[in-house]
Amino acid sequence: MTDSIRTTAMNVPHASNATNAAQPNDGTASRGDRLSSNLTTFAAAVASFLAGMDVLIVNVALPTIAAELGGDMAVQQWVVDGYTLLFAALLLLAGSLTDRFGAKRLFLAGATLFGAASLFCSFAWSMTALVAGRCLLGVASALILPASMALINEANPNPRRRSWALTLWGAGGASASAVGPLLGGLLTPIHWSLVFDINVPFCLMILAVAHWIKPSPHRAIRFDWLGQTLSLIGLTALVAGIIEVGSIGFAVPATLALLAAGLIALAAFLLSQKKVAAPMMPLNLFRVRGMQVALQIGFIMIFNWYGMVFICTMFLQNELHMTPFAAGLVFVPSAFVTIIGNLAGGQIINARGSKFSITLGLAIMIVGFLIEFLTPAPIPVWVIATGLSVVGFGAAITTPSAAGVVLKSVDSAQAGIASAMFNTFRQVGGAIGVAVFGVIATFLPSLTLALRSVFLASAILLAYVLVFELLRWRDR
């Protein structure tokens, strides 16, 4: 890898001139500036951890929750997708709000709502109430995630410090994907409500360091309410239609109507983005090759991971009859490996650049899925744990690299909305992944076969992204 590629790889755009003036580079930064930068990065990493953990911590608790509150496979999918769907659908609006009101304000508002919604979920008296609470959590996550990424950009103007900060931010999200099921397994035997109560201390940690987070720049922008409405309707109808395929069948008027409404609304959304003066998803960003690569990586990685964890926890508890605690332990190795992978990821980016890091991470994930797919049935638990660890390690290397590509592919004025687009594609992938793989599990004769299908599909999708990245994108 040439020196020019190494240097340019970390040339992430600054958040604003005001931010650059307020945050001098490491060599001249005061102790107060460094403290503010470190605590801002810490709070952003905690937020990334929370947003990732709350997608998956509930998976292990679902059989216990369903036994107490009732609910079939479709209802359990909604407990997961109620969160993920609102998270995904509102991220673009949240990106615009971040630019309009400042990242700090949105970040702290989201953390406050996250804590309150978590308490609501812990006292849920029915599945309907729980799904409503999960939707509120999705709204809160939509507020904090793009704001957390923007805060890292503002607090770390030095490219190498920004690389390290993005690594920690990625470590928070990636490790949460593994730690979530483990914590769910530990807390569910005590009571399932604790999987929501555990969020509150993390929210309080974020609010405790608010004083040291510097005010964010903001600018007057117009909101695309038409686009937001169409995207929310389209995503909700599409995910609902996919879930209902498994619940009531495909050739049913209600299912076909939902799928058609979703596709029509999403098509209208894309058309509206060409017409409105201030689009929530600027279509010109799709012409940027780095954005194309990062968005596909984000979508497919989380599509695979969320869908796999959903089916895997069902397989461990319903087919192997493991307790929630024992099922959670299966994810312990991947939790530690993921953290190690994120720490190593920053060093790899600085040494070899984003393209090498992404290529390596994707290849490792493909190997992990193939290990699990090629193992003869019945799949031993240790193979599942090993495969999860290998996939988690690859994802940990890839995530901060892809996030860095997003930030350096656009100018500073579009950093907030580009970050929101990246995270939107990730969460849309997760919502659709849970819906699609849940449908697969419904139609296949066993969860063992469903799990093997998930492994194969995930490897194929990642192989496609790897080929696209190798042939169509050159890191500058």
C-alpha cells in the first residue's frame, strides 16, 4: 500500500471550521480540550453500544417473554423489528435534525428518551405495550446514533485521533452485538424486565459527561416531511408484509397489499427526493463510489448478523432446549473477539488503509459463515460459537473502516446526513434480515435447516459485496 493511500485513507472531513478552531490538533491541544475530546468519544461509544445492544439483548429473552405475555413467531419478530424499524425509518430525519439543532442537543435528548423508554418496556403488561415501548426505543436510538458519529467528527479534528475514536465507536456497536445476547441470558432467568432496566445506567453515564461535551455547530435547513412520511410508510408496510408472509402466507390479500403499499411508497419516496428542494436522502450521494461500497456493506452485514442471531437464539433454546443463560454463553467468545478485532481494526486502517481493512474483514466473515454451513448436521454448539467469533472478528475490522469511508467521501456540510444514511442502511438491513430469516424458519421443517440456510445466504451476500468492493472501488 502506497504512502499516499495510507495518508488519504484517514483524511476524514472536518465537521466545520468552527469545530476545527475549537479543537486544535494533538500537539497544541490543551488539557481541557483533550478531556472534552476523550469524554465525548467515550459518550459516543457508549451510545453506539446501547443502540447495538438493544437490538439483540431481547432475542434471548423472547421465549420467556412470550411464555408470560403471549405471542407467536410473528409477534416476537415485531418485538425485535418494532425497535429496528423505527430506528431505521427515522435515522435520515435525525441526521437532518442533527445538522439543524446541533449534534449535542440531539444526542442528549436521545439518551434521555432511551432511558425513559427502557423503563416503560420493563413494566410492559402486554405484548402490545412492549412493542410500543420498543418503538420508542427505536426513536431514541435514531436520535443518538447519527449524533454520536457527528460528535466524534467534531471532537477529533486530527485524522489519526479520529481514526482511533471511530475504532472505539465501532467497538461499542460491534461488541454490543455479541454482548447483548450474553446479558440477555444472564438477566432473563432473574426476570425478563431486567434486559430493559440494564439500559438506564448507561444512559445516566452519557448524561453525566454532558458538561464536557462542547456545543455543536448548527445551521438552518429545511425538513423533507414528505420524504419522511413516505419512507416511514414504505418501510413499515414492507417489513410488515414480509413478516406476514410467514404468519398468514404470501398469496393472501392482506400480505400482498402490505408488500405492494411498501414498494409503491418507497418508489414515491425516491421520486420525491428528485423533486424536493431539501431532500432527506440526497440522491447525489449514491453516485459517490465510496458511499456505494459503505452502504452495501452496512446493509448486508447487519442483515446477516441480526437475522442470524434471531434464528440462532431460537435454535439454541427451542431445538436444543438450552436455558437462556446457556444460550447467552454461546455468544461469550464472540464478545471478546469482537472487541479485539475493533482495537486491531484501527491499527490496520492506519497501516494499510480502508480498502485493505474492508477486504480483509469481508473475507474473514465469509470464512466464518462457511465454517458453520459446511459442518455436518447436527451442528455442535462449539462450532456455532467458533463461527460467531470468526464473523464477529471480521465485522469488527470492517465496521470502523466503512464508517471512515462514509465521512471522507462527502464534504463536511453533508457529514451528518451521510452518517445517517449509512446507519439507516444498516438498520433497514437488520429489520429486513429478522423478517426474512424469520419467514425462512417458518417454512423450513426444522430450525437446524433454517440456520444452515442463514449461514449459506450470508456467505453469498458477503461474497457479492467483496467482489463489488474489489472491482468497483479504489480507496483514494
